[in-house]
Amino acid sequence: MDERKEYAAFSIPRREAQPAQKSQMHVQIGLFNVDFSTGASFAEIEVGLPVSSVSSIAPAQPIGQRKADPIREKFFDMRRLASGIPFARIDPSLFYKQAKFMEDFSDDYHGYARFSMYYPSYQHMQYEQLRTYFTWRTRVRCGDILPASLSYIFLYIYELLSGIGVKTLSDGLERLLAIWLAAREYERSLDQYLPGWLKDYHIYYSLPNSFEEFVREHGLQGYYPDLFLFEAEGALALWNGMSSYDVTKSKFYNDGNDALTSDCFDAVLGGIRELCTGYNCRVDDLLISGIKDKALWYPFQRAVFFPWLKQPERQVEMRSREIYLCKNNR
């Protein structure tokens, strides 16, 4: 079915122009009458407020000066030492400058801010973290070693490695040992760093007493087996620690023969020692090879450390047949 619809157009009547008329707008604002019938586009209106309303507005108060914070200013001065060092995140020289600047600072902050940073430094610590650290350090220096975030512990260790806050360099070695033994109870990862750093400390600062005496005095032989391989007694544990084969896991050793095995091993070493004495040589010479290569040595690797001490030309020989030569301050 085809239906066609037809549409017809019709015209829209034009709108008649309205004669201009004056606006009859009349507005009352507050206590004033404003008449806009004059054709003015703008009017200036002054509104008066009752005296009671004005008296209820508080008078303006002068802005006083900010209360001085000498600790915050101290931190600002410390940060200014980084001026001119664009890449100061891990800059050993900047760390040493700031550590010396804050060497005698103490604090008594009652809050605690946690801190976690790989290679911690003062420059990237917040105000609360700095106060927490220096308060903790103040107590540690008094012998009260409280648990703290690992980054705080490493920061303090970095200071000790640089001789910051110690009476003598020997005192620094003792403090390193104290913080290690106290903190390792809950931070076992320190065992990966402190044994090597204690040894480096003795070599770099050329302490008067031998490192072997220090290790033996504190019962740390297990961390330095290469220094005590030829001791008269108990050598099996040290040799086994360096061996690719663990004798303590053998069936023979675990059948109640551990003491017998240890005594037998000591007897063998004693026999070798006597044999070497008869030939006017040391057992070390028989079992340890000579110098194979020379390499440039950097103390305190994996620590933030700046070699601040001018070194004389000298030689340090360890019992493990390691020889360290210092020439031209390197």
C-alpha cells in the first residue's frame, strides 16, 4: 500500500519590533533604594553595616616570626655541604664531610621514624629520620645499643669505618665489634659485611696489635679460618669450613667418632709441623703457594667510605700470606 503524505509550507510571521522603553527596575538593598529607570548601566552602592555587626568581627592579628628550631637549622647547614655536587646520592666524600660536621651532635627525640635505604646517607633522610638516628646514636655511644632499622645501623657503621666519633682508632675497632655482636642477634645479614670490614680496618689504619690477636681474644676464629689453619688444636672445623667436602656429614664421623676424627686431624698436622721444622721451613710454606698476582685493593668494599687518611708507604703482612703494599697513598 503506497501512501503519500504531502506537506505544505507556511510562513512564520515576523516579530514586531518593540519600542524602546525605559526599564522600570527598582531595587532596595539594605536601607537604600536604587532606581535603574534612568538608564544607567552601573551603580555604585555603599552598604553600611550596623555597629553591632562591625564589633563582632575579630581584629586583624600581626603575623609573628616563626619559632627558631636550632636542630632544624643544624640539619639545613649539613645539607648545604652538598652544594655543587649534583649527583650526591652516594658520594663518599660528601658523606665524610657531613659526618665530620655532625660528629659531636647529640639529640633526645621522643618519636621514632623508620628508615630503609640501600647505602644510607644523611642527605636523603627526612627531618624525623635524622632526629631518630642521632637520638639512637647518642644512646649507642653511651653503651645502650637498642634495636633499630638496619639502615640506621649501617649508617653508624659507616661512621666508625671513617673514624667518626671515636677516641682512638683502636676504640673504633672495639665499637665496630660491639655493634656487630649486639645487632646480629636480630640482623644476621651483618655477618656478610663485618668480618671483612674488621679486617680491612686493621690493615687500613695499621693498628699496633696484630689482627690475629684481636680475633683470638674475641673468639672469632671461625670467621677467619685462613688465619688459624695451623693451630695446635681444633683445626678440623676450620679446614672443613674451607673444604668442598663436609666431613661432618659422613657416616663415619656421625657414628660417635667426631672427637676421634678431630684428634686424628690435629695429630696429622702436628706431624707435618715437626717434619717442616726438621727441614727449617714452615708448614705454611709447604701448603700455601706464594704470591701469584698483584691487584689494587680498595678497603671497606660495599660500604660508603672515603679514603680520608693520608697513608705513608708501608707494608702489612697477614698470617694468611696476604701482603698489602701502600705506595703513593694507594
